[in-house]
Amino acid sequence: MLSREAEARYGYLAAVNSTTLSHGCVLDLGGGSMQLVRVRDRIARESGSWRVGTVRMSEQFLPANGPAKRRQIEQLRDHVAAELAEAAWLADGCAAAEVRDQRARGPRAGDRSRSSGPAATRLVGIGGTVRNLAAAAQRAAGLPSNGVQGMVITEAALDELVRRLASLPAAERSSVPGIKPARADLILAGAVVVQGAMRAGGFDRLETTEAGMREGVFFERLLAHRDVPLFPDVRRASVLNLAGRYDVDAAHTAHVAALALGMFDELARLGLHDGDGNERELLWAACMLHDIGMSVDYDDHHKHSRYLILNGGLPGFEPVEVAIIAQAARYHRKGMPEPGPLAPLFGPRDAERLDRCAVLLRLAEDLERSRDQLVRGTRFAVMNGSSAAAADSRLGGEHGGESRSSRGEIELRLIADGESAVPRWAASREGELFSRAFHRGLSVAA
């Protein structure tokens, strides 16, 4: 048997090591109780446990048969609110408290939030009830299902889910897409309790992680050498962990990443894109994972890589980010990138991000075609008649001048340790995709 304190600690370690949560709260809802942990700077600051678990609340407030009446739902909500009011740090508004903390100490790196609410203030939920609610919200929104890691349940989506579940007898709640039959009798109480926690803490959304207490126990032992058992960078650890499961050519993969990131930085200096750091990270992840499908079969390994990425979870990344990484890997050999069945995840500019990541990964793969690091670096130039503004990305070398010219073809020059006819030929085939991604023609020179 675990103590309440141990449950809260393992839930906290699971959440913070599988998401980018820096400030906010962790929610762990079970059958008998719910634990909440307030997190600041990734460290657990306060916690509490309340006897408002799904089994307990179902038995106490909801009918065993038939739909739930509005009065019964309101009584359950009132009970949860009264229970949570005893935690001053939560009843005062966890989100509001974090905002005051941030104002007092000033902004910090890492305060970037993936929420539309207060900067860096988020609620992350773990446990079977939260995962099942996330699956139902996912289905209701028409999103592709590759697990619920990183899935966000908005307040409005949860309200609609409660309304729909309450209108059905317990035996029929599994008819709601995403709801498991084994949880049909308890899911309504769980949804109302989660609602109560969100309202008590001032959160407008709940982020889901597939990690649970089991993973929390694992992380405590895996990271026991650290002062606090936390990954320094969850997203980087996720990518390296997935890559490490498969027998890839490490030297080749690392060189492809170095070439692609070098070209990304050059083109940003030349003004062809914004140089967004988040997009750069997605490109790096796609480079590191583009060949993992070879562990299935060389033929169509780009498609196998996509499958493994989508089903690997990549904790710390949003679902749309995982989709971009997977699709970039899918198109690292040939074809024009498209979201495909992942299109419902894509926002207005995400297809453009996919194009840029895919073409830079493909160019880097072309230049490393011989897998011997023959091409050490690249040099881009904007060709404007007789003049050229260049940027140099030789690995370990100095960067050249800058230009924000808006016209002219882009010339890619290779810096190689030998004859580079083959990589030059391979890269020259990518003109169509490069033009779509950067709105410029591409030529390749030695």
C-alpha cells in the first residue's frame, strides 16, 4: 500500500517527466481519492489528497440505473467544491497564485505555456479516468487517434461531455465514442470531479499524459543520481529514448541533423523564414528519428518510421508537433509532403512548417547519401544577377554575411572532402519542394 504522500509524489514525477509542465498543478484521480500537486519551476511545492474518487462519488451521488438528474450533478459539484476549499493554495486559485508568483519574480526562460491561459500555468492529469475522458474528447473533436499523450481537454469540451454522459444510463455511457465499457459506470463522476478541480484552480483546460504512478516509480529510480529525479529536457529525452530503441546508424543520423540544422539557420539569416526555435527542434527530432523504420524493413522504411513515431508517444510534444515530425520523416525520401489523415491536427501554418522540415531533412539526407560524412557543410547564396549574398554553414566554421533579399534564386554550395557529384545530383532533385517551402528556386553547385 502506498501512502497518500507517495501517491502524490509518484504522480508528480510521472507528469513532470512526461510533459513540459513548469508551473501549475498535477491531478491524479483514482477510484477512492484524488491527489493534486502544485508545481513551480518543475518542483512540487504543495500537495493534497481528497476522498472524491470515482467509485466513492458514483456510489454517494449518482444513480446506479438511469440518467443522472441535474440536482444530483449539482450536489456532486457542490461536494467537490467544498472538499477542495480546504486547500488555501487551490481555493485561492492555483492559476492566479502562479501568475502572482511570476509577477513577483519576473519572467523566466521556460515560462512559455502551451495553454491560452496565464503564461506557464497548466493543469496536467494522469490516471485511467483522465485518459478515457481525453479519448472521448478526441473522438468528439474528430481528431486522429494515436494515443492521448498531450491531448488537451478544454473546459467547454468537458462540459459537453458531462452533459452527454449525464443524459444516459450508466449501462449506455460506453456508447459515447471513446468511453470504455469497463469505465462506463464511473466515468460521469470522474468527469464532474475533474470539472470541480479545474474550477477550483482556475484552469480552462486539462492536458493529458499517458504516464502514471508506475512510470513515476520508474523515473525515481532511473534518475536517482540527480538531486531531483527530473529530466533536464523532457522533449530531448523523449526523442533520444525513441531513437535509442532502434538500431540506427548514429554517426549518419547525427550528421544529417547537423547538416539540416545548419541549413535551417542559414536560410533564417538570409530571411527566407523566421528561424523559429520550436520549428528548429521539430526538424532536429525528425532528423534523429527518420531512419528508425529500418528496424522493420529497409523497403518503405520512411513509412515505418512514421508509424513508429506516431505510436511512440514522444512525451513533451503536442499532438500536432508529433504529426509534423512523423510526416517529415515519412517524406524524407520522396513525394510532396501532406498532412494526410493527420490533417485535423494541423493549424493554418502547420503545413508550411511541415514543408520546411521535410525539405531540409531530405536535402541533408541527400548530402549524406554515402553515409560517410563526405559533405561537411553547406553554403547558401541568394543569386541576384551578378551579385550573391551568402551564408556559410560549414560544420564548426564561421558564418558568412547576412541578407534579407526577397528576390533571386538560392544556390546551395557544398563543402566536401572529395568528389561530390552524387550528393550534388541528389540534392538538385529537390527544387520543387524547396520552391514550395521557401518560394525560391534552388540550384546546387560544388
